[in-house]
Amino acid sequence: MTQVSMTVNGKSVSGEVEGRTLLVNFLRDQLSLTGTHVGCDTGQCGACMVHVDGEAVKSCNMLALEADGAEVATIEGQANEDGSLNTIQQAFQDHHGLQCGFCTPGMVMSAAALLKDNPKPTEAEIRHHLEGNICRCTGYHNIVKAIMAASGQDVSAIAAE
Ligand code: FES
Ligand code: FES
């Protein structure tokens, strides 16, 4: 076992991990941050998306030890300081982007990474960005709408799927 330390949602944390321990398992099992989900075991679904040093990362594709010393952000740290939903979370609620809910934390973290780099993305850019986040239930329409709304843009022209 090896000691690992990182900052998660602004708090310093540490633990003992095996070399093979994935970041997602460290977050879920040792830190009880179970909002980061595991939806596959092949690195495809994006349900495990977190931010590591400001970049969106699939936490099932990263070893906990690789995040040693990093700044990690998870869905649990996304709300405003007073506990209210942040702009992206509120937009998901307003535009019914939650749907199944299981993939939603990853969708929100992915959206946050997109809007940080591209504050006014086009519909095509949003759809392209979500390629790493799989919705297996309903489709991307409301999710795209929510991200468009979170960026302060008109959602009326979003194409139906
Ligand atoms: S659980 Fe990480 S991509 Fe599916
Ligand atoms: S919204 Fe989660 S799988 Fe479709």
C-alpha cells in the first residue's frame, strides 16, 4: 500500500491505496464521494468524469496514485457555497436534462469543462463534446438544451433528435 494525498473539492485528503487502485474507487470507497459513478468498465460511458487539475478526466481511466498532489473536483463540489445548485445544475433541472440521473454527474462535470474553455458553444460543439458521455436511455436533446441554457444562450432552436 502507498500513501496518496490530493485536494478534493478544496479539502486536503489522503489515504492508503494499492498501485492498481483507480481514482474512481479511491473517491467512492475511501472518501465516500459516491456521486462519481461507474457505468462501464471500458472507459466509454463518462459517468465517472471528474476534473483533475482543471481538466475533465474519466476517473476509471486514472490510477489514484497518478492523482497524487493534484486538485480534484467532483460533482459533490459543484454546488454554490450556500448549497444551491450552480448554473449548470440548475439548467439541467430546468430543462429536464437529468433523465436517468445515473450519468448526470458525469454530464455536469463534462459540461463544466466545456463551458470553462468555450463559454458560448454551438449546439454542434456541445454534441461533439458529449461524445465521451454516453446516454443509454432517452437521448441527448434535453442535455444539450440544458448546457446551451447554462451558457446563457437561447435554447428554442435546439434541434429535436
Ligand atoms: S465508468 Fe468510467 S467511462 Fe464508464
Ligand atoms: S440520461 Fe442517463 S443514460 Fe440517458
